[in-house]
Amino acid sequence: MKDYPNPFILQRADPYVTKGPDGFYYFTASYPAFMNVDAGYDRIVLRKSETVIGLAAAQEHTIWKAHNEGVMSKHIWAPEIHYIGGKWYIYFAAGEKENVWNIRPFALVCNGQDPINDSWTELGKIQPCADDNKSFTEFSLDMTYFENNGKHYVIWAEKSGDSSIFMAEINPDEPNKLISKPILLTKPEYDWEKIRFKVNEGASVLKTDDKIFIFFSASGTGSEYCIGKICADVNADLMDEKSWYKYSEPALQTSDLINESGPGHNSFVVDEDGNQLIVYHARPFSHFDKNCGSYCDEPLYDPCRHVRIKKVNFDEKGIPLLK
């Protein structure tokens, strides 16, 4: 396997990497804010490369900028680029200048097949199905997408009491609209999910031949941040909450790493050599002692979250191992 540099890309949290139908790899992530809400989190960026390792030095393109006021004007967080039903879409979260914490998931659609050079159209806030009067009424963010057995799903985090993770079905022709009421996938239950804040967020999906694994981030966004996982059989009814099993221990945390802290908000991709990779962000371990050089008491405004890459191994039962 290639020796991916660590850090891989500096100051880019919530990294998402995917391989497009054109054979190129695409990278996006949260563009950072420096010390306060008005000093960043204001755009969506993309990189493109023939290889995963090439993304580190690839030119970064701004494909969308935040509005000056109103919705989609502050806290532009965790964009993900997905190819759905023959089109490129970006899911992202955004607040508004008048209430920066009024955060909801939104979508863009590309007006062509080249997500770097073609224009994008705003589709607005993600819409619940007709008989759903609860989804997206509270703080909600970190939307991701996957397909399984011909059905299409989105997953997101929403503050329903504590920040918890929900899933619903979509029609790939209109992936900005839910076609089912959501189910609850996971909520903070264990001690490692409740440090500083009771949080489950940042879901990512890894499919194997017989299982679907959903990894998620837990606790506050500082050195306490960590990754948990749930799973279901690939042929199960995924919209039945009973189909999902939650692991009681974190899949990756600070103590599993060397000179890194607060691993979280990851994505998965297979590189050009066939290696299954996890792409995640983590801070230098010096952040734990407030010596990272950019330390801010509110971790969200400390830009020292850097992109890292690790190979995913599998045990004899086919369970993915991140440590």
C-alpha cells in the first residue's frame, strides 16, 4: 500500500472522498473558520485527481460561496459529493447570519457532468415527506447517502433531545426529498458518546458482501471526538430499527493513535490499488494540551483538524477494523 502522508491535507475537517463514474477521485471538506464564526465556514471546495494520493496536492476549487445573509450564510459544514441517478449532488449543512445555530441540511445539483467546471444550482433545504412534520425542525446536519438492493437512503444527525442519527429513503430522481418517515439509528448511550456533549453525528457507510456498517462520530469536537459503529445484514429490512446492531466500544479514539487526537467525521474510499481506506480528520496530539498553535476554547473554531488516511483491515468475520 502507498505511504499516505500524515497529515494528508491540512486544516480540512469532515473530509469526504469518492470515485466518480469518470474514474477520477473527488475530495471535499469543511473549509475552516479561524477563532470565530465570521472568519470562515463560508464556501464549498472540491479537488480532483486520478489517484487518491494525488488529492493532497491537487488544485482546490471553490464551487459555491455562502450567501451574505439569510439561509445558507453561516456555518457551511461537512459537504459531501454524491453521484445519484446520473447527476452530481452535494449535501451540506448551513446556518444563517441572523441565527448561526439554525443549522439545516441543504443540497446543490451540478448542471453537467464536470463538478469542477460546470455550474451548480441550489435545491434548498432537504424536504421531509408529506406526512412527516418532525424531520429538519431542529438543529440537523451531516447528511450522507448510500444505495442498497435498489433502494436509496440518506442519513443525517438531528438534535432530537440529544444529537442522534436518523435514516430515511429517497427517490434518486429527487434526492433532496424524503419519501419515508425516518427511523432512529443511534443516539448517545455510552460514556464515550457523552464527553463534553451528548452527540452522535457525521455518519459514513461502508458496505461489505454481507453487511452494511455505519460509522459515526461521538462526543464534542475536541480531543474527545471518536468514532463508533452500527451494522445490519445487507439483505435485512434497513428501515426496521431492529435490523441494526450497535457496538458498545468506539471503533477509533485518541488512545488508538500516535500523535493524533479526536479522530472523527470520516468517509471511506477504495484507492486505485484496491485498498479500502478510511479518510478522517484528527488534531495533532498537542491540541490536547492546548499547544497546537491555533488553540481556541471552542474547538469548532480551531482549524487544526487535519485530514488523515488509514487502511481499513478486516477480521476473520469480515468486520472492518479502524485501529
